[in-house]
Amino acid sequence: MSGVTAVRADELAALEFFGGCPAQTLRPLAAQLQPLVAEPGQVLMRQGETALTFLLIGSGQAQVTHVGDDGSVTVSDLGPGVVVGEIALLRDKPRNATVVATTELKGWAGNREAFAALLELPEAMNRMVRTARQRLAAYITPIEIALRDHLVLHLRPVLPGDNVRTVSGPIEFSSETLYRRFQSTRVPTPALMAYLFEVDYVDHFVWVMTAGADGPVVADARFVREGHGAGTAEVAFIVADIYQGHGIGTFLMDALAVAAHVGGVTRFTARVLSDNYAMRAIMDRAGAHWVRDDLNVVITEVDVPAAESLSLRPEIYQEIAEMARRTMRSVSW
């Protein structure tokens, strides 16, 4: 390897995105990258254009702007150590946002060959998903939701740290509640908890409800597509014991339906214990017809409820839909 490549590999190893990667493993990627220097105001990527490159920001700042189909504008800032544009390249989709340097910016640009070298790195996909989730956390404001019995909680997508906050937080989920959710008497393993909380928001989407805008997670609801981009997804819910009976599950089903409308999911499936009457009642309202799948387990498949059939006020529907759109955009740059 050339001295230039070695120096560049050392510089890459210092970036947050590559934390823990030895410089030696980064040399194939470094050999494919081109230096980037941008002046303030320079457009680095433009919404709608074909994704041909990704960027690594070494120093400086950039601003990301997305203009929605309805004219709504979403803006967020990026700093050193991040990768930009990699998700659109991965998915072979047009750019979903415009990126403009706001200060003098230095870094590197890579084409598809460089991207292939990036994907060869250990944990590359996990790093990209984690980066996208960190972007999301910067501009999401939880929605205040008034529920039954004057209970007020907050709705938002799952975010970095929710795994730890749930496992180590003050809200307890009883063994019975965990059994009904996971259909197992075992405590969820760290690997399962990582799967449940470290999601991509496109094929695996999760809403959480928290006690206070910055409070602990008290419930979550998710859909997981049958395959990438599939129109059918399995749904699941869990609500902490002391918060059950307040209509949280019913509300979360409506919120999942909104996210499904935004994401193009048209059918929900569910697999639950036959005596999980709370979950079955939620699905029954969507027209469920249950079929026995295994001993004490039943399954169903329903159309995602239409917007007009949901119990959400129009303004709440729009707030939830906009948050879902922002969430899904965050992994599409």
C-alpha cells in the first residue's frame, strides 16, 4: 500500500463511524477514496439526483434539507466523523435530501467501488443503521398523547439508548407480560433486545411510548415486513403492567397503521398466544379471523386499517404521519 493510503487509513480510523476498526482493515477502503474539500455554501448532494457517491466528513459542518411532497421542509445538521449518502447508494435510490456545506468542509468521497470496500468491513451494515438512527435522534420531538383516565404519555420512534433505558430503567415488565409478548418463559437475551431496539425503520419500524418526553419506555409496537419492501408485515405490542388498561395498545395499533400508510405496508399479520385476549381484541377491531397455528398459538392476517377508520383526530393523524415520514427519510439519504 502507498504511504498516502496508509495515512488516509489512519485518518479514517480516527473517525467515530469507524471506531474500533484497526487502520490496517481500512486500507482497501482508503485506496478507493478521493479527497474532498468544500467551501461554505457548496452543494454536496442534491435531492432527487441519482446516488453515485457517498461522503465521509473529516472536519467541518454540513446541513441536510429534505422537501416533502407536501412542501414541508426538514432540516438537520451534520458534523465530523459521519458518513453521508450511503443509504441511498445501498438501496440504489435517488437522493432523498440536499446536503450543503455550512463551513469549510474536508473529507473524502467514494464511488460504488469504494462503497463495496466499505461493505466488506466488519459490522459495516450495523454501523450504517446506527448512524442513521443517530441522525434521527437529532430532530425528533415526541408527540404528547392524552389517553384514558387522564393518562398522558409521549409517542416517538425507538431511538439510540432505548435498549439500555428499557432493560435498566424503572419500568418493570412482569414475567407474564414478557411471556405473552415473546411466547417464552425465558428473559429476552441481549441479542434479542438488540434486534428489538436497533431497527432500520423501513422493514422494521418501532413506535415507543414514554412516561414524559425524556422518560422511560412504557410500551412499544412494531411491524416487521416479511421481506425487504414487502407489503405484508407482522405486528407485535408490549405494554408495562402498571400501564395496562389505559387503551395504549389500541392507540399504538392506530399509530402503526399510520406508519404503514406512510411506508407502503398494506397487510398486517399477528401470531399470539390464544389466551392473549388484549392483543386479540386489538386485532379483532381490524377484522381479524384467527386460525390455530400451534398449541396455544393463533395467527391472523388483516388489511391495514384505513385512515378514516382510525380513532385518531385528524391533527394527531397528521402529526404521527409526519413523524413517520421523517423517521423513514432519516435512513434514505
